[in-house]
Amino acid sequence: MNLELQMIGTGSAFAKKYFNNNALLKDGDFTLLIDCGVTAPLALHQLNKSFADVDAVLITHIHADHVGGLEELAFKMKFTFHRKIKLYIAESLTSILWEHSLKGGLYQAREITSLEDIFEVCPLTPNKPYFISEHICLELIPNEHIPGKKSYSLYLNNQVFYSSDMIYNPDLLKYLVEERSCGMILHDCQLEGRGEVHTTLDELMRLPEDIRKITYLMHYGDNKDEYHGKTAGMEFIEQGRSYSL
Ligand SMILES: O=c1ccn([C@@H]2O[C@@H]3COP(=O)(O)O[C@H]3[C@H]2O)c(=O)[nH]1
Ligand SMILES: [Zn+2]
Ligand SMILES: [Zn+2]
């Protein structure tokens, strides 16, 4: 596939040791930022990067650990870099992102009155693959996360499933592996407590071994190290490290 995935953060929403669960997906010179949480500017800075290195941004759902850095991204693009990058987002979320999340901070008469004043908005239809660069094919898969809130997982190049935030859905994982040649799963992982809005480690440990073998854990809490060797063979994705896909 020849893509590189680098998690700029691997933490759960309120983790303090890890940044928000956001990623860079690189195809040669093209870099996609997958989600842009509150901590994204600092996370990039600590990797000697900045929003200047980002060519497009994709949003999976509207929670601060996934969209909270967009205000800074937008201002930097508009007034520092003078560049409009592509925003990939489910069509169902475009007006919600502006009206319910970004307008309060970004609105500026004659300068910024809509998402289109900042981004080249690319609304995506779920369950439909899109080539967004030469080698990145992206599909949004609707998931269940928060009652009444639309949220999406990603399926990359018909091979890699990226859960973003979702409650346990073993049937989806089995379907992707058995019917759609999925060879890698990056899954959110709540280490403790009941999985009311996320998937828990206990739930993932119930998956069949062939699925666990290809499952990597992300969006975890600060005490992740206590769980090393206690994950039924599933590896934790490491913040900052680059993975070849
Ligand atoms: O019913 C709820 C709704 C939300 N939350 C917390 O708020 C966080 C929002 O970001 P997140 O989706 O990464 O994780 C969520 C949880 O940590 C919760 O515990 N129960
Ligand atoms: Zn989250
Ligand atoms: Zn969330």
C-alpha cells in the first residue's frame, strides 16, 4: 500500500499523558490529518511539524478531541498560510460542524461566514469509496458512538479499519475481515469501566484470535502501561511512531 500512518496522539478524550487520538496519513508528499483535536497543534509541534505540513483534514465526528483544534487550523490557513485545504467530512456533519462548533470562534464579517471561507469542503457520502490522493482510498462507515450523534469509522484502501470512537460492534469487524479483506484494525480501547460510548478492552479480548492478531489499540487512558501483556495479544499503537500500511 506504501502509506505511512503516524498517530500524533493516542489518548482517550481526557488523557493527560497522551495527546488526542489524531493521525497523519501520508501518501508521498500528500498528508492527511485524521481528526484535529484540542491537542493537535501541540502534538504536531512536538513532532517538529505544524499545520503547514497538512494538505487535507478529515473529521470523524464532533467531539473536542476530534475537532477542537480546527479553529487554530482554520485561522492559520486563512491568515498565515493563505491556503484553503480540503476538509473531508460526512455530508450529514457539514452544517453541524459550522453552526454548532466552529462559527462561534471563527465568524468574522466579510472574512469568515461559512466553512467554505476556510476550507475546500468535500462532503462524503458514507459507504462510498473516494480516492483522495493517488494511493489513498477512503470510505466512511457509519458507527454507533453517542445516542443521536452521527459518527463514522474509516475504511482505508479496502484493507485498514480505523474505528475512531465507537461502541463494540463485533459483527462489523467480522464482516470486514471475512467479506472485505480487512487486514488491519485500529480500534479505540477503553481500558476500564463499562463501554457506554467506547469499546472496552474486555470486549475486544472476546474477539476471535484471527481478528485480535490484526487489531491495534488506540484512544487509551494514561494507565496503558499497566495493561502491557494483558491484551490477549493485541498491540497498543504508539504515539509518534510511524507505521507502514
Ligand atoms: O455518555 C457519555 C458521553 C461522553 N463521555 C465522555 O466524553 C468524551 C467525549 O470524547 P470521546 O468520545 O473521546 O470520549 C467521551 C467520554 O470520555 C462519557 O463518558 N459518557
Ligand atoms: Zn475521542
Ligand atoms: Zn467521541
